[in-house]
Amino acid sequence: MSLSEYTIKIDTASTSKIDQVDFENLIFGANFTDHMFTCDYINGKWENPKITPYGDISISPAAKVFHYGQAIFEGMKAFKDDEGKIFMFRPQENIKRFNKSAVRLAMPEFPEDLFLEALKKLINLDREWVKPGFGNALYIRPFAIATQSGVLASPSDQYKVIILLSPVQSYFSGEVKVEVAEKYSRAADGGVGAAKAAGNYAAQFYPTNLAAERGFQQVVWTDSREHKYLEEAGTMNVFFRINDTLITAPTSERILDGVTRKSLIKIAEELDIPVEVRRISIDEITEASEKGELKEIFGSGTAAVISPVSAISYKGIEYKLPKIEEEKKYSNILKQKIMDIQYNKCEDTYNWRVEVK
Ligand SMILES: *Cc1c(COP(=O)(O)O)cnc(C)c1O
């Protein structure tokens, strides 16, 4: 169906909550803007796309999402430049990934053009909520849930897509210590690790809690067969710097194809930073650390952009990362460059910015 077949109805909020929000002290993902987008899948088609005041929704307690976890989501951001223009960062990538996740979870795909139009209309309506300045952003949370009532274990025939907007600031996670997974797995071959399935996160909480009890904030997920190759860090993709080379695992059925990850690879290449996309084993990392060649480890994802790691633990031994001058850290250099693009501070050679107007 083409966009002309859809009209997004808009019902604006009579009052704004914006004055009740302390934009200097935001907790990530805790505040939402005045409006949200919803659209329902009924009788085999997407119907009734609309923007309404943000608020609770009512669904059956027998809705399949509660029983079988048929749910997917996305995470993306919009940024405001110093002139008040708002840009989304590579939204088409998130839209395509949303539909890839939908296919894997036996859910209907959402029309790409309607998705983009919904994002633009919704963000434009709540544009006051996007604050300029490095670190300030609008976190965008599209998701889809199975809404058909009934506990028969089969795919739902009804779904709801919702898009929420949340003003955020960049968060400094501080020193993140990570522990290499030796028992649990986030994803397995043939599983749903490459999809943004809600259940992937639920399955990660328990092993992450166990790591936290031992003093580690995140788990570095390994391949599920041998627990030997390093694949992701918490809910982020992961990069390792050995000497001057940046290494990250190739995407696979177990690894989420992160937009931040692939953007950083491009930026690194442009900055003449040697990048290798290949499998990387824990033995290579511990050996490099012992030789003093392991310089940096960082996670990459939309929420924190880049999250530097201060130590990695494996089989009870902690390998500390060396102190490097701030301006020489790849994590800082790459973060600055990607933010320059996001906030319209430099040329956008790859056409990654999409203006909201
Ligand atoms: C969303 C996600 C990422 C990061 O993807 P971005 O597009 O960079 O935000 C990485 N790993 C997992 C498991 C994720 O769910």
C-alpha cells in the first residue's frame, strides 16, 4: 500500500506536560512527550494510524503478547541543531530492522513510508521537547505487540504499533567493568538474537544480575557453542582496540546489526583507523592484555552512543584497560565525529541525517 492510502489522524493534547519536566536532570527513558502514534493491524491490514495525547492503553489480559511474548521494538534518536532544526539519524535503517524483526517473530511488516511519515509528524508536533546542545536528544521508541485475545499458542491476528518519544541526555555510565559469559548466552544460531525481540532483554536480566553481584555492570556475550568468541557487551555491540587496530565481530544470527556499530566502522575507515570485522576470541584479548597491546574496549548503541569499558574479567581474572590520554582514545574521537554528524556540526557525506519539518 502506498502512503496516499493512509491518513494519520491527529488529536492534539489540550495541555502540555513540558513545564513539569526537569530537562537538566532527566532519567533515561522515564519521561514521555505529549503525544504518541498508534496503528492497529486488523483483518489483515494496518488501519487507523493516529497521533493522540500520550496515555494508557487498554488491551485484553488474554492478549497474546502477555502469554507468548510476541513483541518487537526499535530504539533511535533525533537531535536539534543550534538553529532549531531537528534531524533523525539514519531512520530508514531502524525501519528496515523493525520489519526484519517482525518477520522473525511472525508479525506483519509495517509500511515503511507510513513509518517514516509517522515519525516526522509525531516529532514535529512535540518538537519543543527536543533540546539543542551536545548530549540532549529525543529517544524514539517504536514497538509492536500482539493484541489478539486468546491463549492458543499461535501467532496473533491482531497487532498494535506504538511510537513513543522520550527526551534524554547523554549519560555517562562511569567506569564499566564487564565479565565474559562462560555459562549463559544471549543468543544462539537459529534463534532470535539478530531481531530486536523484547524477550531477548528479559533473558539477559538474570545473568546480568549475577555478574552485578560479582561487581561487573555488563556481560560480554560469547558464542553459545564454545563461549570463546566475544560478540556483544550487554545490549550493545562491542569494539576492541589492539595496538592501533579496531576489531569488531561480524553480524550474524547471534549479533544485532547495530546502526551505531556500522556508522562507527564507516567513520573509522574515513579517519584512517584500521578496522577489522572478524571473529575475536577471549584468548586473543587476554594475550593482548598481557602483552600491553589491548588499549580499549567499548560498547556501541543508540542510547549511550559509546560506552567505554575499564576492565574485562574472564575466569575470575580481571584484565584492566590502560589509561590513555583522552584525546587519543578512539572512543572519544569516534564519539565526537558521530555526534558532529548527528547535531549538524559537519558535512553529512553519507546522507545519514533526515530532517524533521
Ligand atoms: C539495539 C541493540 C544494539 C545497538 O543497536 P543500535 O542500532 O546501534 O542502537 C546492539 N545490540 C543489541 C542486542 C541490541 O538490541
